[in-house]
Amino acid sequence: MHKCSFVLLILALAGCKDPHHCDFLYHNTEKIFCANGEIDDDHKEKGRFVYWNGNDKKDFEQAGFYLNGLRNQAWTYAFDGEVKQITWAAYEDKNLHFRTNLFAKADSTKYGDFFTMFQYTTDRGKLNITIAVNGPAKDSSLETNYPLIARREFASINIEIMEMRPGHLNNNGHTVYMYELVLRKNNLSDTGLYYQKTAFGRIGSDFIEFTVNARNKDNFYAPILFEGVLTNLYLQGKRFYDPFTKGQ
């Protein structure tokens, strides 16, 4: 896209508001963005949203439309001086009772007793996401024992954890735990690295976790998919993580 076209797009999406005004602050796992858009009485996003890096709005991050609290259709993202478009679609899992937004076109979908897995092909390589509800981890005190349990489970399938970076978000009285992992398979046929990010937590008595995996460290789509699901994931109508606070 030509630079002038990109500027026209942002002006059209941003409208005529005070250029330094933020309707909301949007807290994801990396930073806080200025967000302009509308949230309804049920605290769900609706209509057009534009996100900027910082209150001064110098750096455009992403823009698109929400429908009933989920990202909908084509969204525009800024990345490394490029402009990318990603198409989102609503997904409702009637077996596990969750709803979220996912990339619109999956290569395949696998259904298990307590999980659903989606695989995608992108121009940066393959990636997949697995969403699990009340799986075996529910009763394993994962909140305090994740490093020990993860090393044991991966070792049992001949995978070594090369790096592990923890994080967390506090939200509406509960904590969302996150881990970024760099993994290596210990076999002669596959010696490359894999990159995984996991989030988990509890909504009432239910335990929910999801994981995004990518082979390419620089797969631009992996963190976008992770953040998109993290910030728009509902279990039996209850939101897993609400990223918005009032703006200024």
C-alpha cells in the first residue's frame, strides 16, 4: 500500500476526534495502547476501533471492526514499516462452551474431549492454536507448578525447554498466567526450534488455557493470534481477560 493511501485509511478510521484523546487504554501482554472506539453496556466492543502506540498517537498499531465483542472481518496492522491485513471470524465451540475470534481460514480443526486445535498456514510459516477447557491441568496447581510440570511433560515426549519466560496479568479479581517457551525436539529428524506462548487461568470453577505454537520465531501472525484470543475469549458468557480501562 502506498504511504498516502495508508494515511488516508487511518484518517478515515480515526474520524475527527481530538488527536490526543483516548477513549480507552488497551492493556495487552507487551504494552499499553491508546484505543478509540465504543464499548456497550455489556462491556463488549462494537463498531470501529483504532489503536495507537502511546497517547500522542504518533504510531498507528491496528484498526478494524468488532461485532458483539469479537474482532470481525478485515483488520489492518502496522509491522516493521509494512501494512498487513488479517481477516478475523467469530468462533463458538458448542462442546466446550467458549467463544472467541480466530483467523478466518484454518487449514484444519481437531476436536478432543477437552480441547479444540486449529492449524493455519501464513506467509511466515505454519502456526496452530489449542484452546482447552477443564483439561487434566485443572487439578494440577498449574499456577504455582507450571515450570516443573512443563519440563516433566515435555521431557516425556523428548522435547527440551531451551528458554522459559513467565508473565501474568491481573484482571477483575483473577490472574491470567502466561509463559513463553523456546522448545527443541531431541531427535535426528527434527533438530529445529519451536516457539510457544501459553495463557491460563480460572473463571469461577472452570479452568481455561490456550497455546499458540509457531516454527518461525519471526512469524508476525503468532503474537497477533495470541493477543486476539487473549483479549476476546469468553467461557459460558464470562470474559477471560478484559484489556480495557478508561482513557484520558
